[in-house]
Amino acid sequence: MSGTQDRIFVSIAVSKPDGGLAFLPGAIKASERMAAWARAHGYISLLINDNLFAEVTTDLLRTKIAEAIEKVTDRTALRRLIVFFAGHGAALGIDDQNWMLSNWDKRPTEAVKISSLQRMLEYYGPEQVTIIGDACQEFSARFMDVIGSAILDKTDENRRDFELDRFFPVDAGSQAFMIKAKGEKEAFCLFTEVMLDALEGDAPEKYFETIDGSRHITSQTLARYLKDNLAAEAGKYGVRMDPRPHPGFYTDRVYYSAPPPSGPGTPPEAVLAGNEAKPSDALGEAATPRRRLVAKVNLTALKNAGNHLPALAEKHREVDAYLAAAGEEVRDHFETGCGICFTGTTVGEVRASRGWLSQDYLPPNWYRLELSDEHNPLLWADILVNLADGSIASACVVQNFITALHSYENGAVNVLHRPLFSHYGEGGDVIEMLGKMQAGLLTEEQIVDAAADLRWGKHRVLTMGAIVAQFYDSIRDTKGLRSIAAFYAEHQQPIPLDVVLFGGGKLYAKDGDLFADIPATEARPPRSQTEQQRRYTFEATPEVTQHPVAGRIPWMRQAWGAIETADCDTSAETWRALALSALPHLGTGPFSQVRREGRDALFALAGVTSNSEDPAPLMAHD
């Protein structure tokens, strides 16, 4: 690794957030230790925590990070950017994670939305990005109003892909743990300390990779070390932590280089990682490597291992509810070629962004939709419906498909699209996989395979494409997103808006509709045995221009976070502004809905009049 100052390490900790969250003094130590390691290894080390600053806010992070990047890019390329966070976190969906900043409870944007930050960094040109989060990923109702922020502002630069490493202590829905201080032992964050064992060169020999005759801890061996050791260390405290590393570097993969063996002519202070900085050059005492005496520190974490069981049972109940909603009876056809059926709790007024909704000779919750040409498979309409709690949900109805929207008593909704005349049980195994994915019950490898399986049926159950896009977004697989978009075009179907928002293409607007340009993709090696059996997951796809996009409203909640970072032509900027005005009113649940006060903003985005006294609420106006 070069000593050139072309690498930045941002070390963030929030130990005293508002909203009644627990005080985490170990987060401060974690941020100091990681910042010290970075400085000792030649990084520009940026330490930001609520010990050094009164509050850690989005404005503070934006200013400090942008300044650091500008200082590097004014003279050279930014080779690597590492962002580390210690504190409270939450998961709101598939890889939809937020890190809570000081004022998260006062303002819903005061959190780091990891997926949005990753997308925004594509406008800043780093060659490599590492995201390290020592935070929980719990599903909790208290965080459902959190929107989060991409932190950085969008630049005028073109987007550029980067290599991405991600290291998280737990999977979605799980807790990470801090060990409280006892006696002379300071509080520490377990995941950070285990990671530092490898980063400081204290890992066993089998975790070193020999490159050009030298021994290194690399992206891949660090991931293996975490997988092999974090669970065992956590078990000594009676807690469960199964790490989720995702190594994605393939050029410079080195994080730590072992000093050369001592011998004649070798200085006592061997050079670390190819540069002249030594541990003593860093942030004082925090820079001194130390081994954790795990067995000598008493457990003071919040929960023991047994407390994970109710959470697991709750996840399985979520899957059962998802399957029950998918199994509700809906119509298998409408003579107009498309329509929507509502199941679950009672719904109120229903409106469409175009076409003609009618209920003649249909049960109360079934609506046929007549679009301008029932033989055109590229036609669609956004449907908006008032729910019992006063919120407004949306779903995109596509020609030749029946849309089913299930409303739960807790206010959340579930949306599925099936082709005309399909059996109600079609794709049951795939639907179960979707439920498990949303509940956080799949490992990273299982999600890769699930994405391959789901893509097989995405043209039969359109919702699948939007859900798979979330996974590809989390690992910034833009080729995967563009491949999905290209296959929709090949099948003469409109591309779900979410796929394009996450990076699948560039948005254009014309006469109220959205269109997308999709870049061509090259073939890549399959990532799993399942992918190897499905060539469509890794083969090349052609360029697509000005293809219709389905919906003006994002299909799922997670895609709203991609509006700010989406690649939009000037013609689509008005659409973006309307979408951003509705964003602060998002409701709970995985699919799109807004709270009562967001009604007008959502209707404006869809292009529908919001006058509730309209004498013909079922009539949609073009």
C-alpha cells in the first residue's frame, strides 16, 4: 500500500443520541482506536464523535467529509475512502440501514442512510469504498419514521462505479453489543475490537495472504477472520453476533502489511503497510495495539442470547403474514386487461393517475382499469388508496397484470403483481423467499441465490424486480440493476421505477411519463452455483434507449432514498422536486405510502387531483 495521501478514513461515533437511546461510551473508544489505526497506516484520518463535537449532525459530516475529499481530489485521484461508524443503528428493510446521529429523534433526516451514501459517493470518484458499521440492525417501530440522509450533496460529475467492501457485525434484524466498563477496563465495542485484532496484525498466520512475497491482511482474509472469530468472542459473553462481511475489492485488497522479518540491516521500527508512519505517530494512547482479555471482562450487554428467540419468532410471523396476504383470493382477469384487488382491512377512496376505474358487477374491493389501449403491454397507471388510518398507499397497475394490495391492521401494505389468468398459488415458493428476504432471514449467500431465482420469475410477478433491485443496490451492483432493466425491455414490459432509481439507468420525462436510457452491460463471472445455472444473471445485455418506466411513484419505501441520487435528465428534474416534497411524509412498511399530511404531495407526484369532494372519485383524468 502506498504512502501517498490518497486514502481517507472517516471515523464517526455517536455515544449520546437523543430519543432515549442508551449511552454508548464504547463507541467513542471505537472511533478513536480506528482513527488511530488509520493514521498509523497512512490514511488521512478524520475523527468525528460527540466527545470532540457537541453534536454529530448531517451538516457537520457533510462539511468535514466534503472538505477532506476535495483536498485529495484537487491534486490526485481518491484511491480509497473508508467510512466507519460506532453507535446506534436500525434496519428498515432489505439492506436498508440507518446510523443514528445526535438529533435523529428531532429530525427524521438526521441519520446516515448507508445505501444513499454509497450511491452519492459515485459522484465523488473514489476508486474503492469501505463501509464499516459497528451498530445494531434491529427492526424497531421507534425508527420507522427515520428517513436518513445521503450526507453529501450531488455534484456535477458523472457517476463512476467503485469497488465496495462492507463489514457489519450482524445481519438485518439483529443486535451488536458494547461491553460496559468495569474497574480499570474501559467500555469497548466487541465488533471493532475483533476487527482490530486482524487490522493490527494479531490474527493467526492462516489469515495472512502472501502477495509478492509479503504477508498481508486483505479484504478477503479480514472477512474470513470476522466470520471465524466474532461469533466465538460474542459467545463468551452469552450473546450472539454473526457478522456480515462482504469483501468486494479486487485490485488493491490490502488493509495491513506485516513488517519484514528482522535481520541484518532491518531497522527495529519496521515500516508498516509500505509507509513511514508508526503507531506512535497516531492519536496518543489510543494508537497502542492491545489484546483484549475477553475472559476477564464481565458481560454488561443489554440482552442475553435467549432474548433473541422472540425476535426470531416475530420474523417467522412476518413471513406467515406475507404468505397469507399473497394467498388471499383475487380476480385472475379483467376484461379490460388489468385491474387491482384490495384485501385485508377496509380501504377508502381509490384514484388512478390515468384511465378509467370501475366496479360494475364486481365485489366492493375489486376494480377494473381501462387504459387507452388494452393491447399495449407498456401501459400503466399509479393507483392511490385511502387506508383506514388515514394514510395513502400507492401501487402501480400494469397492463396485462392483476395487482393485489393487501392492507394490514397495523397500517402496512403488501403489493404483488401477477399476469392475467395465472393461478392464485403460482410462484408460492418464490413468494415465500420474498417474505424471508424482507424479514431478514436470509444470509448474504442465500440472497445472491434468491436474487437469481427471483429474476427468473420477475416477468411473471413484477414486484420481484423491485425487491431484487434493493439487494443489488446494497452491494452497488449497477451491472445487475441494468441487466434487470434490459430484460424488462426485452420482454416488452415497462421497467419498474425502483430499478432505474437505484442506478439502472437515466430518467427522462415527457408528457407526464418517465422513460429510461439503460447502458449496455458486459458479461461477468457467475457469483454462485445458482447463478452459474442461470445465464441471464451474468450474460451481457444491450443498450436500451427511451424505454417506458412504470410509475411516477416509487414502488417500495426503500427506493425513495434513491430519488436524490438518481441520474435524471433536465426534463425529469420537475418530477424529482415533486418526489422530494412527498419524501418527508413517508409512512411505515416496505411498500410506498404516506401519512395523512402527505396526501397532497403524493397526489401531485402522481398527477392526480387531491380534491376529496370530487363527485366521481373513481374516474381518473389523463
